[in-house]
Amino acid sequence: MSNGIQFDPEAIRALAQILKDTDLTEIELVEKDSRIRVARTLPPPAPAPLQMAWPAGMPTMPAAPAMAAPAAVQAPVAEESLDIARHPGLVASPMVGVAYLSSEPGQPPFVTLGATVAQGQTLLLVEAMKTFNQIKAPRAGTVTRILVESGTPVEYGEPLMIVE
């Protein structure tokens, strides 16, 4: 270099090795009118695996089956899930949130298994963004299944109850 800063390639390699050895991202040396800065970018950290808590009774996806199970064993679970999804009395979550079966902790639930409900009666609450949304019975009937526990997270379209 003609009029530039004089630098020693070995010194820069040594600084780069210091970065690597110490997990630093940059190092800078300043002496009078000279300055040498060595920097490196690190790859972004790998995202943590998503941990989902499924409500009790909800089917979960197997991690990796060691060997295939007989079709007769798997069919009832698949048929039951399909039956619930197609059930005319299905009450599904209209939003993502947290389901609550009572108005507040320690209070009795809005409905219990076997309870007779009127159309429009509050069945449970789903909290979304600090707002408690009433989930009402789509029709009159009897609560035959409660598919969530109080305080569990729910997804949009997730089955909550069956009213027959």
C-alpha cells in the first residue's frame, strides 16, 4: 500500500484467531493514528424445537414409530377424531386462546357433563389478548363430551365440547 496504513497480515490472523478462541464477534486495536478492526458474523442460533402442550384426551402425533402398528389398532382413533370433527353438535374454538370452564378460579363450571343447555347459553370462556370471550351453545341439547380442561391453550377450530 502506498499511502495507506501499514498492517501486518500475521497480526490480523492472530486477531482473527483470538476472536475464534474467545467467541468474540469483533476486536479493535487503536494506536496513535492507526486502527485495526477485525469482526466476524456468527450464524444465527438454531431455533429451539416447538414444545406444544396438548389438552388431555387430544390425539398427539407420534415422534417416530419404530415399527408400523396394525391398521386395526390405528383406525378407531382416526375414526373417532373424524367423527368429532363432523359431529353436528360440535362446539369448536372460534379463536386461539386459553379455555376456561368457569368464570373465575374456584367458581363452579358453566356446564358439566350431562347438563341440559339452551341455545345461546354460555358453555365456557376463551381468553384471547386479555379479553374473555363467551362461547355459547349453538343449539339446545345435552353436553355429552367436554374435550378441554380449564386453563388449557386452544387453537382455532379445535373441538371444545359436544352438545347433542
